[in-house]
Amino acid sequence: MAILDLYRRSVRAFVDRADTVGPDQWGNPTPCTEWDVRALVNHIVYEQRWSVPLFAGATIAEVGDRFEGDLLGDDPSASSRAAADEALAAVEDEAVLDSTVHLSFGDTPASEYLYQLFADHLVHSWDLAVGIDADRTLDPDLVRACLEWFGDQEQTYRNAGAIGPAAPLPDDPSDQDRLIAAFGRDPRA
């Protein structure tokens, strides 16, 4: 499956899950110990808002701090949907795959940045499900694609401090268990 399709599906899956957060669940803890549900969704909204100017060629300095702080306001679900729509519109034209994105660690092919965003949406969708005690099942096609990509990236992510140590696997682990554990989360959560 092409990266644009993977990315689009992961964004929609995250937004669909964020739409199910109940009014009393925004303060629930998540597997990301520094974030409750609201902070986790805000992180993804931040990432989506941030990606739009980056895909348009902006540098980190040009984007600045305009997306810092609370981006969810009084209607977190609506804010999540609006940010997702803007992020998806930014990659509507497949020509984006031939561009370069200016990230904090250097210039990166847009296709690689899309893989990073895809993985973040997918794994944080699982985190969100844990936080709201919802079905944790992820799309198996997305999981397999992410596992395939992440196999070459895992140590780089770990060395950079982006993920913690791999978690122990349950007996007879599924692909989803392997992915979640590789990202430092206990798949039995």
C-alpha cells in the first residue's frame, strides 16, 4: 500500500477514535505517562497543524511557535477533525511525495516524513483507545505496513530518545503486539 494511503487511513482512524472520547474521559491517563487523553489528542492536532506549512516548504523557523499551547479549545473533537482535514488536504496532490520537508533534524524526503506521521497516528490511536478503555484493535493492514517500515527505524528512534525500551511480548504475539511493544508500550495494557 502506498504511503499516502497509509497516512490517510491512519489520520482518519485517529480522528474516528478521538470522536468517541466521552466528556468525562479527557483527563484519563494514557500509556504516554506525560499525557492524559486531552494532551495526547492535542499532540496529534499540533502535529497535523504543523505538517501543513512543512509540506508547503516552510522551515521550522518560519513555522515558529504558532501552534504551541492548547489547540483543542471548547470542542476537542471538532478541533481534531478540522486539523485532520487540513493535514489531509496538504497531501492531496501526490506531487508532495517528490518534495523535501525541513525538520528539526534536517531536510527529509516528504515520503519519509509521511511514514513518521503515519506511525505516530497509528500508535497514538492505540494509546487513545487504552486511555478511553475502547477497543484497541488497529487496522491489520496498517499494522503490517508500519512494522515493515519501522523495522529499519526502531533503533534510530530509540537512540534519539523518541521511544523507550521495547516492552516484553506476550506469548504468541500478534503483529499488533509486536508493533506496540517495539514502540515501548505493553501490548497487554
